[in-house]
Amino acid sequence: MPNVAFINGAFVPLADAKVSIEDRGFQFGDGIYEVIRTYHGRPFSLDAHLARLDRSARALNLTQPYSRADWTQHVLEGIKRAAYPEAKVYLQITRGVAPRDHAYSDDATPTVVMTVREFHPLDRSIQATGVDAMTTEDIRWGRCDIKSVNLLANVLARQQVKQAQVFEAILVNAGLVTEGAVSNVMVVERGTVVTAPEGPRILSGVTRAVVLDLALSEGLPVQEHFVSQTDLYAADEVFITGTTVEVLAVVRIDGKTIGDGRPGPITQRLAASFTSRVG
Ligand code: PLP
């Protein structure tokens, strides 16, 4: 099956999907995106992803070209056309094509792109053993809540991850853990699940919200506040959440063992609840 692309309202083969070099997404990273995965062929938490796309668009004064219902229809159509057992849907809206000038015109026509590719879930053995992470300085801008295609700081962090041969970079801003380069970070301290609060310092993850809900519905105490890097190393358990990683234990950070070096009981419990939630 071919990877499916959608560009400004039309489905085309991926190889034929082209945008102008004058697109502001290319020139300035002036755009937003979402990544959604399917379970059993159905997009998971599509409404929550589309709601966040709306929030990102509003924050950047970017015209949302489609209603929630239109987006839903396009996403479902893309998934159907691609016909993969499981798919990863990528949506991007940029402020469109214009002669290069930092300031934008209010009547710019956005460029809309969607791709649907095959999704390969993480190997179950990784979930069983947990992963290594590293910390790195959070050098991002002050609006990390906007899911912007401007991802340079994340690109650099992920390159460090690749070089260090670990799984994820945990970002630290002035001694406090914000989130992962492509995930949210949660720690367990004496039975309480703690994660950074929503706000400009983190991306409000769709998986984060689902996992916090699951924790609360299982009677686990949850607190939303920043944890220091020192408390991160000393946590009983650490795990990351995200669309592609789901709930994944972090068992070593910067070479230091977390807890007893194995996925902890609360992480395992939440990972299992997440698996049953997604069917
Ligand atoms: N934080 C960052 C910086 C991300 O890039 C992502 C996902 O790509 C997440 C958190 C997790 O968000 P979600 O659960 O919506 O995939």
C-alpha cells in the first residue's frame, strides 16, 4: 500500500505532494502539527488531537482551514485509503505561501498537509525492560504548549539521544524537569504520580491527559508540579508518555539507576490500564 498524502484538500501519491519554497512553514517554521496513531484501524483520541490543533492555531492567529467535522472526515478517509493494519497520521498547517517577510498578512491562505504511514508499535520487550534516558538543557522558547513545527531544540536533543544511544532526552529548565524531547515525563514519589503542570513550559500531551485520568480513576494520587533534576534521579519510578511510546518505563537516567532498575509497579499498572483503554 502506498503512503497516503493529502495536500490542500486533495489526496495524492506521496511523491507528488509538493509545497512552494515560499511557504512560511519552510521559510520560518510558521506552522503547527499533530501526530495521531490508530488502534485497530481507528484514530486514538482524535477529538483531543483536533482540539489541540485548534488551540495551537488560535495561539498563532493561524486560520484553521477545516472544521472539526471536516478534519475528522479527511483523517478517516486517509486511514481508509492507506489501509495499513496500524497507521500514523501526521497533520500540518502552515501560514501558507507569501514573499519572505517575518510579519504576515492576516488573509494568508494556509497550506494543509496530511500524511498517513504505516505505524510499527514499540517492541513489547522494550516495555518489559524499560529504557535509558539522558537529561539535557531545555533550550526551547517560552510557548512549548503550542505544537509548532519549529522543532530545532527538539531536533538537537534527539540528535544527542542518538549519539548517546539512549531512548529519550529529558529536558531540564533551570534545574526543573519539563518534559521529554518527544514525550511527557512522569515520576512516582512514594506512591504519588507527579508530572509538570500544563502551561507554556510543556506540550500538553494527549497521552499525558489519558494517563492522569487512568491514575485518578484507579485511586492513585496525582500532583502536577515541577520536579527537580535531583528528585528525578531519586524517584521511585520514572516513565514517559506519548502517542507513539504510550506508557514507557525509564530505568536509567544519565547512567544512574532509577528505583531498582526495572519498570516499577505503578508504571506497570498504568501501562496495563493504558493497553486496556486502547483495546
Ligand atoms: N511533549 C513533546 C515535546 C512532544 O513532542 C510530544 C509528542 O510528540 C509529547 C509531549 C506527547 O504528546 P502526545 O501524548 O499528545 O503524543
